[in-house]
Amino acid sequence: MSPKNFHVLFLCTGNSCRSPMAEGILKHMLQKRGIRHIQVSSAGTMAPHHMPPTNYAIMTSTEKGVDIASHRSQNLHSDKAENADLILVMENNHKRFIQNLLPEMLEKTFLLKEFGKRGQRLEVADPIGGDLDIYRSCYEELETEILRILPELIARSHKK
């Protein structure tokens, strides 16, 4: 019997840098491993409607073989949060956003860098306005964290 779909939602502010890169990274890792039952999406707390990722986010991802060019930004809506099994946010502000607007979703919401760790409350800094090297650094940070949590995501997906 195959596992049921498990949905991971990445959340940042504008849904144009961090969360689309994280979405692309996880999708790429899952595809390479032939894992199809984990669904991945992203949204923003203050995202302009239907905007592409920043040029540097696209360039940085493309350098790593991850195509996010077709991504279009979207705000977080309650139905999107409700459909997620796990919400991974980049900053404490994003977690407070969930707490204030969708408190029932808080138990499945974690800072990406705290997920699977005890007592860690580390954020992924927003690269917006930075140069290409800042985006590359952000991408590397996201990739490292997603690779770290991948075994836990797979384990949770099999428990659903």
C-alpha cells in the first residue's frame, strides 16, 4: 500500500525568493529520489499577486539545476494552510502571522531551521535587495536545511 499524499508548505514574506527556492529545492530532491506522494507548495504573508521570483532567485536556482521560473507568487489563504500537513516558515514573523490569523494551524507550523531540533529558533534571512552572492548563500542555507529534514519529512509522510 502506498502512502497518502503529504503536503509541505513553505512560507516567507513575498513568495519571490526564499519560499519558491525552498519549494524548488524540495521538489528537486523528491524527484531525484522518485518520491511522488509528498506535495510541495509555497506562499507569502504579503505576496503581490502572480509575480515571478526575483531574477537572482531564478539564476541561483538554475545554477543548481532547479527551475523555478514558472513560479508565481501568492498570498497564504486559510484553505492553503488547512491543506498543508506541515508549514515551514523562514522567520519568527511568519510564525506570528500564522498564530494571529490561523491559530489552529500553529501546531503544524515550524521555522525551517527549528524543525527537528529542540530549542533552536534560527531564521533564514531575506535576500531581497541583496546581490547574487547573497542569494547563493541563502540558497545554500535552504538546501542544507532541507537535506537535513528530508528523512523526517519522509518518515512523517508514511505516518499519515
